Amino acid sequence: MIKNIKFIEVIVIKKYVDLPEDIEIVEIFGTYNNRAKYLKSKFNVQVSYNNNKISVSGENENDIEKVINIIKEIIDVLSNGHLLDWTEFQYIVSLYESNDKQNAKSNYNQVVNTTVSGLRIQAKTHGQSEYIKLMKENDIVFCIGPAGTGKTYLAVAMAVEYLKTGRVQRIILTRPAVEAGEKLGFLPGTLYDKVDPYLRPLYDSLMDFMSADKVMEYKEKGIIEVVPLAYMRGRTLNNAFIILDEAQNSTYYQMKMFLTRIGFNSRAIITGDTTQIDLENKKDSGLLIVKNILKDINGISFIELTENDVVRNPLVKEIIKAYDKFERLKGEKYEKK
């Protein structure tokens, strides 16, 4: 006896995107089709290419539409001369995957500066795009976020652009040297030699945008200063682009001192990561309370970047998430002593 057999009709939907003649399919599908495979794993679709058309097929029209929009956005970015890396590709996918339609259209067209090697520096995430916008519109911007989100690098890129175009007359980069006491006292050289390891990351960023000779020339002329935060006391800084890096390691009084140094026609960018406070007592950090004090003042803006804005090795994002989870579970027990 043959039992009744029910047949379920599966409707496969297929949509197409035209590939512009000046774009190679490998720029979209990736090496060994790794990007096409990634889209398949995330949205359960088939992605293929034939006769200058990219086809996306599957059973869920919503997922197909997301992949179509992802591909269109990648084509837009490529058409504007920006070659997406793997991290940028993953970021775009993550926005559509989380239905973040408001931020899904990333701003890659806004070039902040160009490196010595010719690389255009642009926003790679929505958070970075908003950060760049705030830096252009406000005299003082606080950018708080984890490692790898481009807080300092984008600020330095903007500072060099302002100097090159004559909008400021000098750049001042500063950091707190939280161990500028006993541990550094045994090192040879002047105080500048002793604190140089703390300032080296700022020099590294500068040298991406101008030659080492030019940096040294500007340093000798006072056009560029890279100094410990303690050296800012008593100064008034006019016509300058000022960056306070690692601000989480400044005290309440140091932060107040720094902010009151800012003169006419100056911009100040303050960057920091409140999860990386190296002060003996974390509660002394001037970055922790400053938003409550200054939040209602026009011309001062705050932005918080997250692990979604990390543009280093994708593992960095996972490491940040893992530590955040661990610290939430363990609380104060594992804070630095």
C-alpha cells in the first residue's frame, strides 16, 4: 500500500546586478571567491557571475535583497576608487545582517588626507564617518573607544590636512606620561629622551602623512610639537590643531588644565579608551567625568566608537568582546591594581 506523499514546492528567487566594465569580479567576490562564500554562509544564498551579471538566488527574498544591496554598495565604493579590504567588507555585511539600515550606507567618499605612499585615508565605518564629520564641525571633540578604531590616526590625518591647507599654523600632539617618575628616571638622556617611548606612536602617525625630514624640520621650527601633557601648563595655544591622546590616563586636574589652554582659531581632539586606564586609582581619570561637565556646551561634541568600528585585524574585535564579557562577569576583582 502506497502512502500519500506530500510534495512541497520550493520557489527559488533570483535577482541580478550588472557589473560595471571597469570593475573586476575578483574585487567583489574576493580571492578564491571568499567573499561570495561568506555571503552564502551569512544569508543562505547562491552568488554567481556570468555575462557581466552577478546573480543572487535563494528562497528568502529579504535575504536576497540584502545581498543585492551589499553588492551594490561594494560596487559604489569601488567606483569611487576605494579598494575594500576584508575588514571593511565584513563591516558592511554586519550592518545588513543586523538590519541596521540607517547606517548601512557607509561614507567612503570622504577623504581626510592622503599618505606619503598615496593611500587615501577615508572612513571605514559609520562611526568613523561621524567622527570625521564632528571634527570638521566642532572646536573640541572627545572620541572614546577601544583600540583599533582609528581615534588617533584619523585625528592626526585631519591635523596634517588643516596644516597643509593653512587653516592652522601648527600641530601640537600630547600624551600623559603616566610613568614619568621613578621607572623612567633610571633611563639615560634628557627628559625628552625618557618620555619619547610614550610619544613614539604619535610620530609614527605623523610620518604616514609627511616625510621624516619634513617632520623634523617642522619640529625644529616649532610648527609641530610632540610633548608630554605636563608641558602644556601655563601656555595659550592659538591657531593650532591640538590632539590629546591616551586621555584616559590624564587626571581630572590635567584634563581641566589642558582644556583651558585652547586659544583662538584652534581645534582640540581628545582621544581615549576608558577600559585602558593606567592610573593607580582609575577613578582619578579626567576622561571619566568630563562628559557630564561639558555635555551642554555648544562647539564641544562627544562620540563613542565601539568594537564595530575596529579596523585592525578582525581578531582585535573578538578580543575586545571577550574581555568586555569577562570583566562584566568578574567586576572589580580583575581591575588593575
